[in-house]
Amino acid sequence: MRGLSILLATTAVLLSPAAMAQDVPPSGDPVEEGEIIVTAQKREQNVQDVPVAITVVSGDDLASVGGSQLQDLTKLTPSLTITQGGDLNNNVISLRGVGTSAFSVGVEQSVLVIVDGVAGGLPGQGFNDLADIERVEVLRGPQSTLFGKSASAGVISVTTKAPTSRFSGNAEVMLTDDGEQRYSAGISGPITSTLGFRVNGSVGRFDGNIRELQSGNDINGRDTENVRAKLQFEPSSDFDATLIGYYTNTRTNCCGFVAIERTPGVVSSFGTPSTVSLAGITPGRDNFSVRVDPIPDADSESYGGSLAMNLAVGSHTLTQIFAMGYYNSQDLSDFDGAYGPALGLATGVFQSGTFEGETLSHELRLTSPSGGALQYVVGTYYARNENRRTFFRPGPVANANWYGRTVSETFALFGQADWRIAPGTTLIGGLRWNNENIGFQYQRFNSNGGNPPFFTSGKTDDSVITGKVGVQQDLSDDIMAFATYSRGYKGKGYDLTSSFVRPNFPASRPLEAETADSYEVGLRSTFLDRRVTLNVTGFWTDYSNFQSQTLEPGLGGAFILANVGSLRTRGVEADMLVRASNWLRLNASVAYVDAKIKSYPNGECYFGQTPAQGCVPNAVGGRAQDLSGSRLANSPEWKFNVGADMNIPLGSLPVDLTVNGNYTWQSGTFFALTNDPVSFQDSYGIANLSIGFEEKNDQRYSITFLVRNLFDENYFGTIRNDAGTFSGNPYPNPSAVTNIIGLRARDSARYLGVRLGVKY
């Protein structure tokens, strides 16, 4: 806690009356119509002036595709994909093909999720409902200089709406024909001349889109409650403070994987025949039914708060953000993939556990005024994350009962400057020094794999310098080009899941840090009287010591967390916005991403892979394949989306007609790092359409009719090979058994809805 004490003491000095007495210059130029203001470089800037690959999604944009969750951003951001796991904590966020697939609480994600300037500690915290959204900034590529060690592949920064200077309120109801209900309401305004507030709450209900035949209930649904409150204090133009508190509660009966293909007549390794587990079910890509026991669920709760303060120090701004948060979840899932008793257990083999996370962070930074020849931001950052996981799976085989705890403490110094060396020419330079101490405790309570119960612990530390250099050139008032090099970094970690295979495994093998070398060139342009915006970015990024969940050939196919090799992701991204008229806006974006493994000679084999298919004996024991040159998981080579927004006046009628259409398409992709052919999903496209009426003068009320997945396109959030539960052959021996299962996406079938809104 020494680093935190230093930061708090520094804050106390800088917030002293002497510092508060400094004057503040007049504010910068006013925002022009059509400008989008972002904070991608920790200062407010027009997005067209930012030399970063960025996609900005407004709250209205998200609503246009029926969005209320992080997964919905994939319909508006071509370089973003999300692979669904068995529960929210196992979801994988990827940008440009790079994300972290891990079961362990001892490693962080490659894509950092931030809400109102505060980072979460566990992946599940990023998958709460998105409510009262001002904008979402998706920053692609390594962002380690300004955002730290958990941003080696990018950042998703969510900004919620601020308190208003006048009283305002809003309420919205959405209902769908497949049983989803969503209600939200908010109020905002002044309490005094210097104090304002904003409170927003939302409730969501969805039974699910999969029928569990044994109980007759729908599953893979979720119930949510969210509350966020803000107090904003602004006694003068020299100082403001915002206090935020939030609470979220999510309950899911998820996730049930449907059978896509299974060899007829096979009996599971747990003794359950397919005639029982598939009774009344016809496997296939159009299957929406399962039989599982027990019903899976994953319930989570998250709460916390932050205090952000901005103080004028001469012509500079001193900002501090102090935040604390707590997250916990409980999960229960069917392990044997079937209904009924097995191995002496009434409900068959199941697994359950808990996730808990506590976070504390403090950021202090000084920002120079905008517009000068030299502008910069410098700061310090401190964070402490404590994550815990319990896991239990009973039974005479594959049993597990363990507890893992990891604590990380990070201290960093960072800075980035832009220096205009000539009219229109700016040099970019930034550095970050990061020091981290991490430790773990792991206790296994049962005997597994011939190993007795044991307790082990360990710790390690790491210091690193990352940075960014580049040049930005204004080619005209409306065209800017840039070229940058960035160094990305994600810290060391421990495998706190499959460590029970060998008692000394966690202490003897902490994961090495993941690093990235990224090169980008870009063009930002507006033309035709600023009615058309066209942005293009080319990128090339090499990753070393990539961290991922894998099967370890030397451990008989056990799942472990490991450094699996080096990667390369390269490609081109383009975004276009056309303000065709006062009532018509068109948008389009496309990404070509070539994301491949550069070197991984001892990669895992997929189940059933033969020597002829590349699965050969390994020098360390077991078998392996050379995955060098293989595509990364859930990384489509091509992805694009097009959309149109229309607001059409209806003459003397008191309402305008609103129409929104959006279409997203992606090429085929593997869901497995092994490039297992059964995990391949063909190319598909999803179309969404909404038509509504909005009050003409003040837009105080609206009604919108919507259809999602207009053409009823069938696709999955993930597909995997589960033949191991239906074959007695040990991994990775060839097997004639096929068992392909998939997790349905929310909109994998067409549904209709209506949304009612009112505001004042």
C-alpha cells in the first residue's frame, strides 16, 4: 500500500488552497455541429484529430441494433469479436483477432474494459448491461502507454451520461415477441446552483432462446437490475468533482450448448446413452433444444463507486480518479452434457464455483492546455486487484475441489506529448514505466490424478517500460495522416485452474509477460463541406509470449494456461459516415484482418486428429501439432457493416418518421485455437430494421417497431468439439466419435419488438 500512500499525499498537496488559487484561461473553441468529442488520449479532442484507430458508438447507435450489452458492439465495430463461454467470466473479447482465452483468475484480459474512467478486475464485470450510455470508444491496437498493462490489444471505454443543468427525465420500455422485456428510467437536474445529479435504473427480463425439454422451461436467458447515480459539484470554473455509485445484479440460467452433430448410438464416458440425452432432439444447426441436469446458472453482483476531480493549476488541469469496486458470481453447470443420473450421482456430473474480485485504483494526471505547440499529459497510476475462485466437481472421475487467490499491486508513471515542430507537423512521444507485484495461493482439498491434497503459494514481480512514437501531418484543414509505433504489454500471471495436475506447477511456471510491437498508418479526412467522413487505418502488430488456455501434450491433454507462441495480426480498417441530407445519414465500415500464429510448433491437437492431419508424437510426451501459420480463433478475415438512419418529416403531422437499417457480415472462422474443422462457422450476415414515429418539435415521445435478424440467419456464439465426453480413447488418440455442440447467440433467430420512449 506504500504506492497508494504516496499518491494520496501528492493529491493532498496539489489540492491545497495555494494550488486552487490558480487562474484558468478561457475554454477552447466551441464544438462544431457534427463533431464527435472523445477522450482516447486522456484529453477532450475531436475524433478526427486523434492519431488512434478508434470507433465511436453512441447510445442511439447501440439502440439502433437493439443493443444493451457489450456483445452488441460487434455489430458496429468490424475489428471486434466476442466468443461466448459457459458463463460471463469465460467470454473472450478480441480486437483484430487478439484476445485472452483463460479460465484462470490469475491472468488479465488483452482488451481492457473501462466504465467512466475506471477499469474492472474480472472479465464478467465488463458484461453487465450497458445503460444510460453517452458513447463507447473502441480503441484498436495496443494502448499500454496511457491505459496500462491490460490494454495490449485495445480498450473499450464506456462513458455514461452526465448530470444536466436543467431538470430532465426519460423512460423507455422494450418488449419482444420471444419474451424479452426491458425497462429503464432516469432523472437528472440541479440540486443547487453548484450541485447537480443524475440517477438511472434499468431492469431486463429474458427467459431464453433454448428449450430444456426435461423441465419444459426456456434457458440461456438473463434477469438484470442496474442502478447508477452521479453527483456533480462545480463551485467555480476552476474546480469540479463527480461522485459515482453503481449496483448491478445479473441472474442467468446459462449456458446450455445444443447438439449440432453426434455419432448415432454412442454412450458418454459417464455411461449415459445418446438415446437418453437426445430424447426428442434432432441434432443440427437449427436445433434449439437440450436436455441438461442440473439447469445451468450464473448469478453475479457488482457494486462500487468512484470520485473524479478536476482542478485548474494555472493553465493546466489536474485530474484525479479514485475508485473501488466489488464483484462476485456463483456458477453451476452440467459437466456430462446429459440429463439423468451418472456415476452414482442423482443429477450426473456437474461443476460449480464462485468468482470474487475486489479492486482499488487511483489515477493522478496533469494535462496541459490544448492548442499550443506543445501539449502533454503526465500522471501516476496505482491499482490493487484481489481475485478469488473456488471450484467443485464431484464424482469418481474428473473430480475437483480447490480454492485459488491472486493479488496484484501495480504502480505506474506515464506521459505522452505532442510537439508541433512546424505548421501542420506534429511529433508524438510517450513512455510508461510499470511495476507490478503479483502473488497467489492455491489449495486443493481432494485427491486428483494420484496427487494428494496440497497447498502452494508463490509470488513474482516485473518492471517494464512501454511507449509510443509517431508523427502526425495535417495535409489540409480537413485531412490528417499519421504513422505510429507502439509497444504493448500484458503482465505475468499464474494458472489457478488446472494447477491441480501437478502440485508444483503454479510456483514453477508463472506465465511470462505478453508483449506487442505495433505499427500503424492512418488517414483521417472530411470533405464535401464536411458531409462525408472517411477514415482508413493500416496496421501490423507482432505479439510475443501470447497467453492463452491450451491443452498441454506433456500433461496428457490437461487444460493449462500457458505462453503459446508468437502471433501476427495485420490488415486494413476503414470507416465512412455520410450526412447525405438533413434527414438521411449513411454509415459503413470494413475490416480486413490477417491474424495468424507465427510460431507454435508444440500446439495442442484437436480431439480425433490423426497423424496424417498433423498430430504427431511430441518430444516432451504426448502428441502435438505445429500450429504455425494457423488463423487465430474467432478472427474473421473480412467483416463489414453498413447502415442508414432516416428522420423523415411528415408534413403537418405532429410526428416524424424514423427508419434505421443495419447489416453486418463476416467471413467464416474457427472458434478453436487448434483450427479444429468442426469448430468452423461459415460466413453469415445479420440484418436489423426499425421503423418508428417521433414527436416532431422536442422529440419527447417515440414508438419504434423493430425486427432483429430480419432474414432469420442461423449462427452461434461459439462452436466446440466435445467428442472427449463420448469416447473412451485418451486424448489425443484418433476417434470415430463425433460430438459437435454450440452456444446460440441472442439473435440467432428472428424476433420482433416494440420500443416506447418518453423524455422531457
